[in-house]
Amino acid sequence: MKVAWFVIALLVISNIYFFSKSSNLETLNNQLGAMYKSCEQDLNDTKKLYLEYKDNYDVCTSSLSKCNYRYSELQVEYNRFKKSVIQKTIPYYTLLRFLDEDNTDQYEYKDPDMICTDFSELLIKRLADRGYFACETSLYFTDNSAHSIVAVNVSFYNGTYQVMYIEPQDDIIIPELEPGMDYCDLVGWDCSATIYKVVNCFEHEIMKNSFEIISYTFD
């Protein structure tokens, strides 16, 4: 009988122990399930935030790309504007420095490849590249010949302006030209060429009325 009661007691204790363990395992399982659901919710929330940020990132990237493209366009427009707007006048000492650095006068005169009009056009183009306006002046002589030089509107520190002329083959600045003058004497050439008429672009009214900035586009 004692053995039987002992066995019964042992079984009861074992059942209580296993019941307790089972209850603890169920509790632990419930806790793990709750943690899993919480982690799953956090993961879903994170995915949602990621998609929202990704959409915002894509929008910002697209906007940045458009801004960069527009910036490039504005740079092109600015460079075109800077090239097309040139000063109508050039300071006297700036002109001297320009002629000292420019090598137009070093080209060799060769008819018909490099004649007086070619020298004038080259010097005008190079002045324009520096931001200063110049124009061609045509000289007509009493012997029915003609010559091309360059006219510039020179400014001085006292606020005055004067149209001067440049012989592009020699970089000689001529303060004034009048009919009756011998051009060869003015530039130191061994010849004789009496001026009959002087024609330059500064004689036009549109030039006389604007001495600051004009629009002038060179290709």
C-alpha cells in the first residue's frame, strides 16, 4: 500500500510539474508571438516610411535634374548675352594695351588672300572678342583708289570721347582724318595718297546717339 501511495504521489507531482512547465511554455509562446507581431508591425511601418522617402527622393532627384538642365540653359544664354553685348567705347590705355598684345599687324599683306579689308575685319573681330565695338572705315583717295582701316570710339579719363582710327597693318593710331590729308604721311608709308572722302559707321545717327552699350552679335 505504501508503494502504491508513493507512486500515486509521484504521478501527481509529475503532472503538476509538467502542467507548470506547459503553462510556462504557453506563456513564453504567447510572449514570442506578441514580439513577432510587434516586429512585423515595425517592419511594415519601416517599409511604408521607406516607400514614402523613396517617392520623395525620386521627386527631389527629378527636380534637381530639371534645375541642373535649366542652369545649363541659363549659362548658355548668359554666355551668348555676354558675347552679344559689347561696349561702344574703349578706354584709350586699354586700346594701347590691346594693340600691344594683338598680332593682327604681324600678318603679311598678300593680294588677294590677305588685303586691307581682311586686316580690318580681323582687328574688328578681335576687339569684339574683348568686348569692344569697332567698325570699318573706308578711305577714298583722289587717284580713285580706296583703303580699309578701323574706327573706334575712344574714351578718356575726363569723360570725353573721340573717334580715332587704326591702321591694322601697322597698329598705328590716327587721331583724325580729313579730306586733303596725305594718308601715307599719317602712317609713315613711302607713298602718296591724298584723302578725298572718309566713310565710317560712326557717321550714322544710331551710332551718334549711343555711346555706352550696344548689341552686336558675331558668329
